[in-house]
Amino acid sequence: MREEQGSRSKAEEKARRVRLKPINRQQMMLRPVDVESLVPEDHEVRAIWEFVGRLDLSQYYEDIEVIEGEAGRPAFDPRLMISLWIYAYSKGIGSGREISRLCEYEPAYQWLSGMELVNYHTLSDFRVKHKEALHKEA
């Protein structure tokens, strides 16, 4: 009994002396990210990107009003928007809000968008605006 108490007090004493690295989840971090390595070469999102790149998307580009050298924020590439929607649909996701959220942390969405955040409203507006054309592509 006395030996048991002695080993317990040694363990308690050691526990009081250990120094542990604290976990700080409130900190901000900057890290270099190799966007190209976020997904493997054979990942399905790459196939979707290539597939959409082979389509005739000229009708989508005709609607873009922002012109190089003039005022206005650059538009998202229709190839990106279509690829995001196709990839999301392949995963059972049909919400612009969810796609936007996934672009913040999910590697395949980050790879597609080049780590750009795509606002859910932009995604939803694109789908509504091009509903007929998107259904023809499918």
C-alpha cells in the first residue's frame, strides 16, 4: 500500500512538472500553398476541368460585360463556374452557398478556383442566368 502511494505521488509530482505545448486555435496563419498539388493528377476534378475546357463556351462569354482596360471587376471564367457546378452535382451538392463554403477549405474546390473565394450569389446567379444552356450541355 505504501509503495503504491509512493509511486502515485511520484506520478502526480511529474504531472505537475510536465510542460506541454498549448494548442492555440485562435491564431492566424499564413502558409505557402502549391495549388497544383492540392489534388492528385488522376483526381476526377481534373477530368471535369478538361472536359469543360473542350466544350464550346462562346455563348457564355458573350454575356460578359466587363472589358479589358475599362472599369469594373473582372468576371469569373464561365469554365470555372460550369466546372464548379458539375463537380458539385457529382457530389450531390446543388447549393451555391455550399459550393462557396467548400471553396474555402475543400482541396478539389480550391484547386478549381485557384484558391479564389467564389461568392454564393455569383454561383447562383450564373446558374439562373444560364439555366437553359446548362441543361442543354447536360
